[in-house]
Amino acid sequence: MKVSFLIHTIYGIGGTIRTTLNLAEELAGRHDVEIVSVFRHRDEPLFAIDPRISVVPLIDTRPSSPGNEKKHPLALQPAERFPAHEARFAEYSRLTDQRVREHYTGSDADVVIGTRPGLVAYVAQFAPERAVLIGQEHMTHNHHKPELRAEMREHLAALDVFVTVSEGDAVVWRDRMPLPDTQVLAIPNSVPEPMVATSDLGGTTVVAAGRLASEKQYDVLIEAFAKVVAVRPDWTLRICGWGKQKERLRRRIDQLGLYNRVHLMGPRSPIEPEWVKGAIAVSTSRHESFGMTLVEAMRCGLPVVSTDCDYGPREIIADGVDGLLVPVGDTDAIAAALLRLIDDEPLRRRMGAAARSHARRFDPGPVAKQYEELFAALGAGSRSHTEGPPVPSATPSAGSGHESVSAPAPAPAFAPVPSPAAGDPRVDCVAEESGALTVTLLGEQTGETVLVCAHPDPAAPDRVFPFDASGRATVPADADLAEGIWTCHAVPQGYDGERPPLATRAVDQRGAMRAAARVRPGVPVRALVPYVRQGGLTLRSWVRPVHAESGDVNITARHLTISGRLLGEAQLTADPVLLLRRRGKDTGALEFPGARVGADGFRCTVPLAAPAKVQASAHDVWDLWLRPAAGAEPVRIGRFLDDVVEKGTVFPYPSVDLLKKRPFAQVRATVRRLRSRPRDEVTVKIFFSAGNELVLNVVDKAMK
């Protein structure tokens, strides 16, 4: 049996993409499965795609592609077969009408599944006559505008089955839009077993994931977490995802002074290695048709705090058993639920175990079986339609000069995407508690294979680690890996040819989160963090005889305070001194006394006006150093003893604007007021450099 999924794009990140791939992969073991992606906007999908699945992109919108079709004559004309009130209507055109129709005109698919309203309309109009027609609703009835629901009625009536992801939503569709000839059923999304070990629930991290969009109500979550931090300041919140609300959320984090405790991690794929870093998962959505992130977190062994929104959470979470449901938008209730799980570790562990067990009902196997039983009941593969679904006539725009959609047209712009070769090496990587790395080959391998780690400096020889008979290689915590970036390859023993990047399924970085706990007095500081860079397994190594590890950075309107630890071969024997050293031709240095905190801790405060007062250029750059004791060599202050390889975007700090210090300041201020000119200001900002070392900028505000 051939099953065809029609999707907006398979090349991005999102719940619909993820659940489509989960179902398609499970079906691919028993059926011929294709995913028809209307658009291809990047070279490679962000999610790994099973090589048994055929991916057929229809329209190339890659900015750098020679075949980019954004300026195609038909792409510049609005779609005629796509619902005008669909949220993505502006992205569709007569070219999408044409390409989808062409693909299914010659298709031998037995089942065609549309994955969003506009594509359900396409399925109703263009799918093969003999095919079973299925529409999926990944949002909810109430999410759609009445105008769109009115447009969709005739297309839904042409389907065999309309599938929602929750029974609550199915009830609403049956009540408010009865479809006499179309079954309305609820089949949940599927989530596979995680490819990493489940969470040990022993950390102090709360994790949320999803688009940074208004319906996720991350502003509510951030405000609730401010209440948590007031009681449990050692806990942090990580929000994984991207979206238009990033800057708005960033500003709110800064306003609440939570920049040391709430981190916007950006998109993460796969997401499971991020879930397992947490001890609790949280969702504060205004509405959820299903709740993929809830199930993903539960499958990773996390108890979930979720708003009790329509419709998915209450069908996924058993309140008080495997998670906690709270009212939508109630910051006090969200904070109280989080604190309940934070303060009661036995409860957290019981709920985590129950979450993992209960979430198995969403495994792709049982969900795919429901679909297969549905296909069989509808006679997929054996039925023959005597009459196709209604197809509205296509009326070309008057005087357009272009052919109508129903006219013959050239073949799609490019061929199906080839699957990766079955023999290409692919690995999982785990950062162990000891600091070592375990790299495991996936699939069958022939001959002796070694892991080769290469440094960009030709003077640094390759480091080679053999894979054992079970396909595992170990990079010891004290491996002789010079500081820098190491690219990994898996090649046959003695191979001397081209070495492609080592494709990676999952990187479990949890061991790197505990790097600070492994540091011992008098011993050089080492950290080794695995991550994926440009599609391949990469290692970031740090090796320092002495290191000043930055902790919290606190900023007020007048002061900057930095806390941290001095680690390695040096010790704090007296109160330290913080040094600011200016880069460039106008070198300079400023010193500020600090305080010793405990055996190896330090805290130093810098008046922000100090570097601004001695500004030497429109853009001064100052590096931060710590002098442990009088006469001792200064140590660069940075941060690398955790799992975040590039700190700059994950740990940004708010900037401060100050009045620019210039000669005759009072006279200049009077002239500006008389001439109604804005005052001269500078912006002072601290941030992490590309090497994760602290840098302070003093920049003329007019330059921003």
C-alpha cells in the first residue's frame, strides 16, 4: 500500500513536521511511504528522515538555489484552489495549485493525507480518484476563523475521514460542523521512545519547549518563574524554540532581573537530549490541540506542569499522578505547582516514573495501527472510485497571459531528495559523568573502524580512538585534546582519503553540565563538550592551568557585579582584584578591588561610569581579568564548565545607557537643550565572546 503525506514543508521544525515523520517512519516498515513537501526552503531537513521514506519537494524557495522559483510567473499570482482565509494563503499561488495537481495526477497513492486546512483542500480536489482521502487537524475547531471553516466545509465533505488529535476537539467538530459522509475521528499524535537515557531528575533545571509565540504564553511562565526563583534561587528555566516573540521575551526577562536564571536556548533538534537535562517540564499554553511537547517530556521521564487548556493536556496528563494541571494564565498556580515538585523530590520521582510509563500509549506502533485499521476499513488499496471528489472549475484571471491550472505544464523543478546511503557512518554521543565521551556507531559496520578527531591547526596531530566490537569508542576525560574545536570522523583503520563529517543522531550533553563538580584543586581545568556543527559531530575542548569561571553577572543602573570561582593550579589567598584591559592602540587598564567568597569564590563590582569616563574611541572593548593576589598573574574570566558551547546568544545581559563624559559637559548640555538635540550617551554592555570569555563594550549610542 502506498501512503502519501502532503505537508507545507518537511524542512523546518514544528509539531506537525515531527508527528508526520513519526507516523511516516512507523508506516514505512510495512508500506510505501512518501512525504510531499510543497516547499523546500533549505538544503537539508532539520529533522532526520528515515531513508525508507521518499521526500518529494514541489517548489524550490531556497534563497541561494539556482532553481529558486519565487519569481516564477505563476508564483506571483494568488492561488485559486487554496482557501483564501487559510493563515498561509499569501505563501500559496497558482504555481502551488499546479504542482500539487500535477503530482497527484500521476500518483498511484492508495491513501493521501493532508496535514493543514489548505492542504486538506488540495487533497479533496487533486488526490487520485481511487485513493482514500484523509484530512488531519493539528490545531482545533475553535482555532480557525468562521470564514475558513465555511470555506473548508465542501472540502471536508469530500473526505473519507477527518482526524483530530484529541477526542474533545472531535466532539466539537461533530457538533458544530456535522459532515454526513465524512467520519470525524480522534487519533493522537505519536512520539517514539527517546534515543537517549531518561532524566535522572536530580538536577535543578526546568525545561519548556515550543515556538516562541503568543499562544504558548511564555511571558506568563517567566513571571511565574520569578516567583519560583524568589524561593529557590538555585533553579533555572530553559526555553527551547524560536519565534517572533524572542525579543519581547528577552526584554521581559531583563526587566524581571532573571537573565541569570531564565535562558532562551534557541531551536533544538532533536529535542530529547534537552528534555533529559531537566528535572521538571512545563507548558503554559493558552490552547493546545494535542501537546507533543508534553508527551516528549513524559517519554523522557519528566513530570509535567501544564495549563489545563483545550484540549490535549487533560487527555495526556493524569493530574496528580504523572503531572499537575493548573488554570490557564494563573502565575501563582504555575509557580506553586513547580515549587511543589521542586521541594518534594520523592513526589517528583514518582510522577516522573508514572509519566514515562503512561506516555508509552503514544508510541508510534499503536498509533500507526489505528491508522492502518482505518485504511483497511475504508478499503485502501482495493477500492475503486467511480466518481472523483468535486473539483471547482479553474477560471484564469482575465488578461493574465498565463495558462490555467488545468492546462499541461512542465514537470516539477527538481527530483525527489535522495536518501542518505545506508553505509554512511552515523553515531550517538554521550558526555559521561566522568567527563569522558562515549561515541556509538549506529547500524551495521564492516571492518575495523576508528574515531578520528581533527584540529584545524595542522601542528596538532589527529587523535585516534578505536571502536570496539560493539561499535563504541571512548574519548577519555584527560585525552590530549588541545584547546579548540575538533571535528570527528569515523573511517576504516588506515584510511587516508577524504573524511566527511560524522553524522550524528543524538548528542547527550548531561555530563558536561556537571563539569564544575569534577574540578580538583591544584589540577589543570579541562572541559570537553560534544555538539553538532554543520551536521557533524564536533568536540569543543578547553584546557587551562588556571581558570576564573564566571557565575552570576548582575547589572544595575550604576554597577556591574561578577561572581565566580578561581579553579586550577592557583588559589585565592587574599581578596582578588578585577582588571579591565582595553584592546586596540589606546591600551589602558582599570583595577577594582574584589572580595574572596569561601575557599575559591570571588565577587567583584565595577562602577559602569569608570570605563565610560575614560572612553578613548567610539567603540571601546575591554577584556576582564582576575588577579588572585598581589603580584600574581592575571587570569582571564570566562565560562565553559557547562553544556552550552557558545554562550553569547544563550546568556545575554542587559545593557546600560550612560551620559557621555566629555570636556565642558555642562556647556554642551545647555547647548543641546537650547537646540532641542538629544543628549550624548554611551551604551555599556557585557557579553561572552566567541571563546566564551567576558568582554565589556563602551559604544557611542549614536552608532547603534
